[in-house]
Amino acid sequence: MEEISATEAAEMLREHPEQTILLDVREAMELEMAAIAGALHIPMGEISGRLGELDANKTIICLCRSGGRSAQVAEFLLAQGYAKAVNLAGGIHAWSDLVDSSISKY
């Protein structure tokens, strides 16, 4: 499974928004503490039942708090044929550190 940095993810979203999905797999209560505008929210436990919401032709950047859950989701998506699924290394903490410091860490 491929991992990308927060800065690489931000660049992809900025330069190719029509080809990229930022998939936030955290729980709703976590979004209340810190969220990235424009991200698609599907909690990890709901991924298998909501695959139809994801376009297999797009790069899907999986995101969680620190990168563990999103890595599992990226692996699952790859196994389901989503060949462009990647993990955001360091999760929302890395996003806060490298892209947008207004996003709080928790």
C-alpha cells in the first residue's frame, strides 16, 4: 500500500480535484474536533456497505487521526479493486503540521 505525505495530498487535491477523493474514515465525533473541508466522510466501520459512493477511477486518499485506521481502509479498498487507494501518512495530525495549522490536533 502506498502512503503519501500531507503536502503531496494537498497538492493533488489542489491540482487535480476532479481526479482525487479525500476520504475521512474517522468517527463523527472526531470530525467535530477537526475536519478538512471538502473531504468525503465515511466512518471506517461503514466502508464495506458504502463502496458505491467511491469512484474506483479516482485516487482515493484515506485519512484518519494518525494514519493507522486509514491504512487499513486503503488496504481494504485495494483488495476490492480500488487500485488508486493510498494512505495519508500521519493523518490529520500531519495535515495540521504541514498543510493547515488551523486544523486542531486531538
